Amino acid sequence: MKLSVIFTTYNSPDWLQKTVWGYWHQSFTDFEIIIADDGSGEETKSLITQLQSQSPVPIRHVWHEDAGFRKCEILNKAIVAAQTDYLVFTDGDCIPHKDFLKVHDEEKKSGYFLSGGYFKLPMNISKLITQEDIANGRCFELKWLKQQGLPSSFKNTKLFFNKGFASVMNTVTPTNASWNGHNASGWKKDIIAVNGYNEEMKYGALDRELGERLMNNGIKPKQIRYSAVCLHLDHSRSYKNQKDIDHNKAIREKVKKEKITRAAVGIDKYI
């Protein structure tokens, strides 16, 4: 296998199922799926067992008990479990375009990490997408999405899927190439070198902080925002709170100011 796809989930079986379906219809097929489960219950476990029995690619379930928001911990455990040298990170509520992994594989490069993009869907469209819509790629077609009520927006250009246009947009976009939890990839050795995800962080830019430490350690970001796209399904965030966001912000400011490369509490405890 050439790639390991890692994404988190927590008691969202409907969205998880749609995410996995997206990986069953990739143009690139030499990969494994690792579901990093932050303490979901029996419904999610049963679904994953069912998906494992049907999947054309290996699915591994890395789980720990529910003890609150511990995304960084379960991600670090999933990284250790990965069987390949190159890791693609996304979320369990993001449906990948059929060429999603093909782009990550073709664009990967020593000394770099990749920063991809997402297209956020409203709740009504998130709910109505079926396995057939994913299999035939209809859910990525602007014409179909507009028929379901998607409003016009400049952001819709992410769904043009024209290689030349995407290349230009990757160059001119004012958005910085950062490590995005919904769509990023990098070499396993580079992630381990900075001690993985920072387990002192809760919700709020925890993914960006990993990317900032990678850059402090000499790894450069590469923009593929318009080339590798996933559909982000709508959902609530009950775990979001200002205290954790402020706490994480202070950590990031210190990382930037002091050029910190290694997380004090990270992946080394699992290796």
C-alpha cells in the first residue's frame, strides 16, 4: 500500500458511512482506511464492522473509551497504527472527490506537506446525499447541487475540477497553505519528528498547530486547495467552547514565537 487515510469520528454514523463510501469510489486504490474513533458507542462499532466486511480496501478501527474531546490522542494512536509511509488526513464528515487520493499521491514530495480544500454543504443537501450520488459523482456536480438548492457563490469554483484552472487558483489564492484537519497529508516520519499532534490541545485549530511545528522543523507547505477537494457535511459542534479555543490560541502563539518543533505531550508515548 502507498497511502494511509486517517480520519476521526465520534457518534456520527450517518456521516461516517457517507465518508467511507467516498473512499470506495476512488480512482486511486492502493490505500488503507484508519478510522480514529474518539470513543463512539455500539452503533458506530456495528457500522464499522459492517463496512469492513463490504469494503474493497482495508479498514482499521482504532478506538479508545469516551473521556471527552481527545482528538489529538486518537489521531496519534492512528498514526502509529498506519502501515504506510505517507498519511492523508481528513474528517469523518468529509466525502472525497473520486480523484482526491490520486492528487495527494501525485503531489506528495519529500520535504513538503500538502494543504487541500473543502466545500461546505448545507444541512439539507448533506442529509439527502445517497451512496448512488457518491458512486456516480453526482454530488460533486454543480448542476445537481444547484437543483438541490445550493446558492451561487465564488466558492463554487472549487467544484470546477479543471486541472489547469485548479493549478492557477492554487497559485493565486490568498489563503495560506496550512495543515487542515479536513484535508492535509504528509510523511509519517516528518509527523513523528515533531512528536505528532499536541495532546495538550482541545478543540480549536489543533491541526494548524501541527502544521506550524512542521514548518518550524523545515517542512514546507504546498497548496492543493483547488486540486484535492472534499465535501464537508454540515453538523453541530457541541464540544466547541471559548475556553479551549483561547487555550489553543495561546499554545499556537508560543509555537510561532519560540519556533517550537516538538509537542511536549505527543505521539512518543505510543511508539
